[in-house]
Amino acid sequence: GSYEIFTKPQAPANRLRPEQWYQLRDIIRWIQPTHAQLHAVMILLSIRALGKSKELVNQLPKDKRRPERAVLYIMEYHKNVVPSADWLSEDGERSIRKALMVHETFNLAQMLQGENVPGNVSQLQQLVLSYGAEGEEVFHFYIL
């Protein structure tokens, strides 16, 4: 099955447990991503690390040197650096932009490691609510 294929390359000591696999599947079912959203997530994952490249980021305006802002700036002004972004739909690009803005405010990995305080979760909630009717979709894409 899919679990076996997904975990085959993982070292036995660090292998994803079946119950974790089912939890991930439940999250994906809850989000119900479209093909366009999955495409956008793949592009986001492929370009996100550019914002952490000191050599690249140091060439940007000072107010664009945070990782998320750097990626947003590059997507807008230096499309040749991220040609995969040209294949995004308008909705896909908007989803990436909003997910990066959410990530600038709230780092999910830090929460999972117990590094966030309740105020960080409150900031996330306020940001998602500020998107109004599309807040839930923005949150789902961020979690995806």
C-alpha cells in the first residue's frame, strides 16, 4: 500500500509509524486539496529555501531580507530565479503569497516543537480571521 511505499526509504529507527500515517491522511482529507493547490504546494516547497540563502537575500532591499519576504519579492521582481512560479494559476500564486505571510507570523514547526507560546497561536488566529471568508482556505493551504 501507500504506507509501505512512502516509508520504504526511511530508516527503521526513524520510520513513520502507521498511526502517524493515518493521522496525516486524515489531515489531507480534512483539507481536501485541489490539484491546483497540490501543484502550488509543490512549487512553494521547491522555492521556499531561497529565502534562507544568505548570498541571495543579501542582494535584496533590506526590508525584503526575511525569508518569507525574500521569496515574495523574488516571485514578483525576479521571476527568472523561480521559473516554476510562472506555471502557477492566479489562485495558486495568491495561496503561496498568503501562506508565506502566515508563516512569517506563525511557524508551525516551532509549535510542534513546543517553542510557541499561546500568544503566537492567538496571532495566527487573528491573521486567519483577517482574511475573512477565505481565512479557512488560507489556513488549510498553510497546513498543507
